[in-house]
Amino acid sequence: MDDKENDDDRIWQIGVFDSHCHPTDIMASVKDFSNMKARVLTVMATRSQDQEMVEKTARMYPTHSGQDPSNAPSRYVVPAFGWHPWFSHQLFDDRDKQRQPDPVEHYKSVLVPAPEDEDFLRTLPAPYSLKEFLQRTEARLIEFPFALVGEVGLDRSFRLPEGPSAMTGDVSSKTGGSEGEYTPGSREGRPLTPYRVNLDHQKIVLRAQFELAAKLRRPVSVHSVQAHGLVFDLMQSMWKGHENPSKRERKKKADTINAHASDKAYNGPEIEQSLPFPPRICMHSYSGPPDALKQFLNHTVPADIYFSFSTAINFSGTSSAKTISVIKAVPDDRILIESDLHCAGETMDKLLKEIVHKVCEIKEWSLEEGAQRLKRNWIKFVFGRYSS
């Protein structure tokens, strides 16, 4: 066995933690996780059809309360429940309303341009209650105490596909996993229409899910395409008034505390107050420029912002050079890796190994050092603490 094989074996021994993937898009592939080399999959929900499937997958590979995630005896799934911006048009905001909107009028109000094609409108599903979705998601998050909120976000570029969702047969040649059909609602293999979801509606859906994550103190996995500034603005509006103090403010506060220390009895540690923003946020397959990192990483930002990278999204075509610059600029303790793949199996392992190698090469880490760092970062992002 050569040195490269030894290094790769060591990566798997340390543990590879996929921070964002979609194996429930090919539900038949989920059983293949048991034969994978990766330690953990963080499995995203995106729409009405896959919430229950993500829940089922989490039951198949449970995360046990109190278990040290770095030394878990078997592979496990961390579920994430959320509604993706690609499907945000399917939700109507009824939190302050009693009446369900007319489906045609709803879609005309949230799609741009407003569709007049009756045949297209008839292919769209009956819109779903945002209020009911949030209630069901909260119940799932409570049942799964380590679950994330995701995949959520904003997307300026995507367009709705035509017709009913595709159902395909053999996909094993693409995925290296089991044969099976795509879960209903998939966008695979469908030509695109000119219609987009207006950003105001996307923001309503995203903010509602951020608020739920804040309420239950859960991390969030965020999709952002050509919308990094808008995502940051929304986050900033939620933590307004809770920013970390500047150096000058910290010094002033310390001086005040010291001046009054003798006058105040110690009453034990302060209890963390309820905060109106999620505690940890991952910008998944981050595609923004290096300069945009500065706003997310400003010392006044009170949430911990992470950035994850995949070969599928970040190292395809002309994006590679920008991604290299971004990875160099991301702090060592805020970087994660992912496959973003729709099927568990050999290809998912292959993509994960490739992105670990890429990140380690760019960061000038040894593979062992990099695997350890990436593992610690994932544990901190998901659980809010480093492994004991």
C-alpha cells in the first residue's frame, strides 16, 4: 500500500462528515450509506415530498443523545428540515390570515412574470400553508434534538421547470448507488420556464424558517445564489441590537464591571437569553467572492457563520479560481465540506474524498491535520461545542 492509500485510509479513520447532501432524492440509495466510508451525512429536506423521507432516514441511522459524535460506533444521519427557495412558490403565508388563497391568484402573485399560461398553472400543485409547515417542522425539530433547519435560502437565478415532476429509472451509472426513481417534486430532466419566484416571497419563507431556528437554537444550512448580500441583510435585520461589542465598547464595559465588582455579590453564571437569530449558519457550497466574506465574518456578527464547499458546485468550470481564493480567506475554524449529492453510495464517498484533498491542498494542511480540523468544525457547527 502506497503513502496516498495510507493517507486516504487515515481520513476515513478520523471521520469524514458530509455537511450537506440529498440522498433522499433517490430514496432507494439510502440503504447504501451503511456500506459507505463517510462517518456522517447531514441530510437536507427541501419540499413537501421529502420531509417525511428525511425523518425516515434519520430513524434508520439515529444520532443518540449523549453520544460523543467523534467516537460514534456506527454511521449516523443528522437530519435537516426546511423548505428550499426553488419550491418557495408552493407555500402561502397564512400566519395572519384565515382564508386559503385561490391557487391561480397565489401563483400569479409570487411568480415573475405573472403566468398567464393556463396549462402551466394547472401543472402546479395546490399551495401549502406556511403556518402548517412551520408547525410540523417545529414538531420534527423537537423530536430530533440535534436536527438542523435546512435547506433554506434565496436564489436570484433559478427558473421553474415545466410540467409535472420527473420520475426516472436507472440512475446508478451517475451515482454509484442503488437503482431507483427520483422522489416526486424533483427538477431533474425538465426544461425550464421563464418564471422565477419573486424575492420578496422568498424572503418571507426564509425569515420564517430563520425565526424557527432562533426559537429552538438550531443551526441552519443556507442556499444562496447571486443573493449573498440579501441573505446577509436579512440576517443582520434579525440580530440588530444584539451585535458583538466593538473593542472600544468591550474595554468600556470591562472598566465598568471592574469599578463595581466589589459592590456586587456573585450569583452564579448568567443564563443565556433567548435570541432572535439562529446561533450558527452555514453558507452551503458558498459561491460568493472573497470580499463578500468580510461582512459575514465581521467581529460584530453575533452568530457563528460557516462556509462549506463541494467539488460538484465549487470546482466546476470557471468557478475554481474564485473558490481557491475564498477557501484561503475562510478562517480555519469556519470551513466545512459537503457532497451536495442526491444519492448515497460510492460516488458520494468519492466526492467527499476529493473535496477533503482540495481543501487540504489549498489550506496547506496535511491530510490528517485537515481531516481533524474539518471534523472538529462540523461537530462545533452541528452541536455547538467541540467534542469532549
